[in-house]
Amino acid sequence: MSLLPRVYTVESVTKGHPDRVCDQIADRILHEITTLDPAARVAVEVFGCKGVVTIGGEVTTSAAVDYEQLAREVLESVGHDPVEFRLHMNQQSPQISAAVSTGGAGDQGIMYGYATADTASHLPLGVDLARGLTSRLEELRESGELPWLLSDGKSQVTIRDGVPEVIVVSTQHDAGVDLETVRSVLTDRLVAVSLRLSAIASATAGGSEATEAILPRVLINPAGAWSIGGFHADSGLTGRKLAVDGYGGILPGGGGSTHGKDNSKVDRSATHKAREVAVDLVRRGLAREVLISVAYAIGIDEPVMLHALNENQEEITHLLDPQVFRASSLR
């Protein structure tokens, strides 16, 4: 048995995708503030479109940071052009702050953490493959191995009975390279390599080598040439890749993004903790699959729900330490 469906499709995006750029800006700002002021309260949102990036949210801190400069550093790192910036920052509501300062959760919400023994990453095979494809796309671009690759891109993987059935890759590229070259080169140097690496890692983890036994259907830039990307082609928004950041929609997903939030926000801290604990249980051989569900009420330290299942959908909540899921323990 398995907690995963027999047939599913998941996706991933590169660092240059507009939504992911917004996530990175929010996280860059979060990191800078909390490095200077560990007690800061941070909830940053970013929206970008057609040459304008808007940064807003609630920040209570003693740290002085240059939001625009931090955002420019992210844009430069992914090869995006400079843009116009607009800032709209406020302090956290004192009514929320009063409840959270006593150790309670920074918001209500439901979070999930999953792990499997089938892959080295302890992620579902499709999620592992999709992320591997976008990660390798970034490596091929950043290393200069394929200088015509640009930073915006996506991957998608369909799994049927534990085997990759369809792989889709869409990537931005220089206008000077023809579509057939893009398709041919990426089939050989991206898709084939990623499948081989995934098969080796899966076998090392004790899983199957089926990822290289059957060549899946491969679609590279199925819409055709793609030279205009980033904020010039599409809008971006923090947290819009919620399913991509989790388990692709094939498992339950929480309602809140992890990006741009300090650890008093359980959307971030409890999501990471649930995944960490699930991986630990699998590595210790206590289950082949683990799905942890946890929920909070704003201002309350203890979770209002804590539940875990194994691959047979048997409850294994007794294996969890409730103390590590207290909101005050997550900070």
C-alpha cells in the first residue's frame, strides 16, 4: 500500500520563474532582518509585473535594511533586468503581537509533512524528478555549459505505477537558438541525465531503478520558442507556488506559504518541522511512508491537532513527541 495515488502529475519551477523570484526576494529580506534582529516579526509579500516590483507586509524590527537593494541582488542573481520598486511596509498588529509574544502560534492553520523511503530525497518520485529537472536546468545555465539558456523555466512529471510516463520541460532561451536545438540538447543533457541520476539515487536508497527502464514521453517547450520571460512576460506573487513547495497536490497541503515569514508563523516553522520529523521516522525504519498533520490556533502554544499515518494508513501518532510541535519550540 501507499499514501500516494497510482497516477499523478506534479511540477517544479526554476529560480527565474516570476513567482519564485518573488519568493526569493521575500526570503532574502527575511534572512537579512532576522540575522540582525532574531526577535523580529516578519511577514513580507512581493508582487512583480511588467517592470514593477511591489514589496509589502508587516515587519516589526530594530534592524535597518535596504529592501530595494536586497531585491535588486535577487534579480541580478537570476539574470533579470532592473525594475521599479514600490514599498508598503507596516508593523505587526499589536493585538496579534500581544498573543504571540507569550509563546503562542502566530496564526491558525494546518500544516503537513511527508517522507518516503523510496527515494534518496525522501520525496515522492515525481516530486524528486520534477525538482531535479529544474535544478539541473539552473546548473546548465549558471555553469555556462548552455549559454543560450535563460532563467525562467518549469518542469512537469507524470508518474504511473511508480514509473515516469510523461516529462514536460519549458525553458526560456536566447532568441538566436532554434527550437530544434533546444529540444534535442535538453532531451540528452537534461532529461536523460536527470533520469539516470534519479535512478542511481533511488537504487542507493533501496528503491527501484524503474526510472531508467522505460523511456517516458518527453515534451520540450511544447508551445514553441520562448525568449521573453520573467516579469516582462508574466506576473509573480509570493506564495503562489504553494503546491510546488509542498508535495505537488498529490498529498494534503497547508493553506499558508512558508516564504517571507519568521518562525513565529507556524505556516513556516511547523511545515518544516513536520517534514523534518517525517524524514527522521523513515530514516529510523519506523515506517516506509509517513504523513504528519498538525494544526494551530492563533495565540495558543500547543497544537489543536497532531496526527500521523504510515503507508498502510495506520495511525502512528504515538511515535511523535508533542513537545517539539509546541509553537514556542519552533522559534
